[in-house]
Amino acid sequence: MKIAFIGLGNMGGGMAANLVKAGHDVRAFDLSEAALAAAKDAGCTTFTAASEACADAEAVVSMLPNGAIVKSVYENDVIGTAPAGAVLLDCSTIDVATAREVIASAQGAGYDMVDAPVSGGIAAANGGTLTFMVGGTQEAFARAEVILNAMGKAVIHAGDAGNGQAAKICNNMLLAVQMIGTAEAFSMADKLGLDAQTFYDISSVSSGQCWSMTSYCPVPGVGPQSPSDNDYQGGFASALMLKDLRLAMEAAGTSGANTPLGKHSQEIYEEFAADNGGLDFSAIIKTL
Ligand code: NAD
């Protein structure tokens, strides 16, 4: 299939390469020369404008930084430029309202389109093991699923347009709350004279068990290998967690959801990411 891919950064670069490995003809565009050169090395055909990459495409996949860019790229370079009948997939993490607005514009012009944000970081993008949460009609989902399967290990239909973004920000808000709670528990255990490994052995088989503890422990040397064992390098940057918390709190405001712990988590990551945005989000334990 001829697939245009727009946004070949940390995530998009590996995703486009996996589409090539699956046998697709990938037509890549990014504003960055370095990203384009890497995509070419991975077997993509590169273009100097998004509209040129889309002109002959049967599908368009985007992996861009934010909602304003997604809206501008789709309005200016994709909708009305990609051939009628192409399916459009935006995998970026953006606000629910913009996702719904862009999908409505695409549908108005006759395209099937989904929002399909991902769970999993750069390693999962490179390894083709992302989880996609997808919003859109049943028909659009069925068409998108075939393409997403080449880049991920799980593709889940979350409901109508924008519901992929809704699932993503609800999940990441929960993750932030859970990580801060896990870090607080380990810090207090330490203050009370309880060894971290011993607390892990008890809590990981008790009711406090959670993913932030047993898959991603913020304490070095405890639990499976995680960014804490690498001085909090790699993993999921605090700046990206903050981005998702801001989107979550924006959505809470517009939907009227009551999210006091989400709000407090945003405040905590706002302060932390100001100087430590590149560190993995589990490094929040350093502040306690
Ligand atoms: P990135 O900054 O590495 O990549 C974004 C790319 O988009 C860059 O190469 C940039 O040059 C390009 N770009 C910007 N404006 C463009 C335009 N108008 N036309 C074409 N290309 C343009 O970011 P990333 O880490 O790859 O993240 C991409 C998306 O994935 C974001 O929405 C992010 O929130 C989400 N995400 C990232 C991670 C992660 O671990 N990095 C995990 C899950 C989700």
C-alpha cells in the first residue's frame, strides 16, 4: 500500500521503518533534514512537502508534536490533497477537541479518519510493539487496523472520533497519580526504616501493587530493569508526562470531570519538569 508518513521524529521514524519492513511503499515527509535522511536510510521515499507525499497515497499516517500542528497539516496538506478514498490516521497525542474537529473536517471531505494515539515509547516504536487506542467509525477502524498492526502489538477500538485521545489522557493521568503514590510510599518506607527491597517484596504481592511498582519501580535496584536503574535516562520523559497531564486537565475542564489528584499531579510535574524535563517521569521520587 502507498502510505504517506508525516512526522518522522523519535516515534515516527521507527514507525515508518516498520511500515517499510511490512512491505508498504512509504512516502515520508518531515520538516527536519536529519529525520528525512534517516527515513531514506530506512527505505522510505522522501518528499520536500507534505502535500507531495500525500498526493498519490492510499493512506496517510501522522506522528506530530501537538494539536495546532496536526490541524494545520491536515487542513493545508492532507484534506483535499490525498486522493478521495484514502484513509487518514493521526497517531500524535493531542487534545480531544482538536482530534474531533480534524476528523469531522476529513469526514466532511469524504475521507475515513481515526485518532490513534499510542502507549509505549521510542523502544516500542522501533520494535513495532506499540499499543494503539483508536477513535473513529467501525469502518474507519477496520481500515486503520490493518496498517496499525504493522507498528504495534495491540490495536483497540475505543469508540467514536476522539475516544483514542480520551483513553490516552485518562490512562496517563492514572499513571502519573500512581507513580507519585508509589514514589511517596517508597520514600516513607525509607524514613520509617523499612528496606526498599523488603517493602517491594511485601507490597508487590499486597493490595498496594501497581504497574509503577512492579514493572517500573522508581527505586534503583528494585524490581525489573527500568529507567531508575539507568539514572532515570530514557523511558518516558517528564516533559511528555507533563504534556499529557495538561491535555488531561484541559479535557477535565471542558467535560466537567472532577479530577483533584490529576490536577495535583500536573502541579507536581510542572515544577519538576521545569528543570528536569528530560528525565524519566519516575525520577519524581527525587523530589520527595
Ligand atoms: P519528536 O519531536 O521527536 O517528533 C516530531 C516530528 O514532527 C519532528 O521530527 C518534527 O520535525 C516533525 N514536525 C513538526 N512539525 C511538522 C510539520 N508541520 N510537518 C512535518 N513534520 C513536522 O516527537 P516524538 O517524541 O516523536 O512524539 C511525537 C508524538 O508522539 C507526540 O504527539 C508525542 O506526545 C507522542 N508520543 C511520544 C512518546 C515518546 O516517548 N516520545 C510516547 C507516546 C506518544
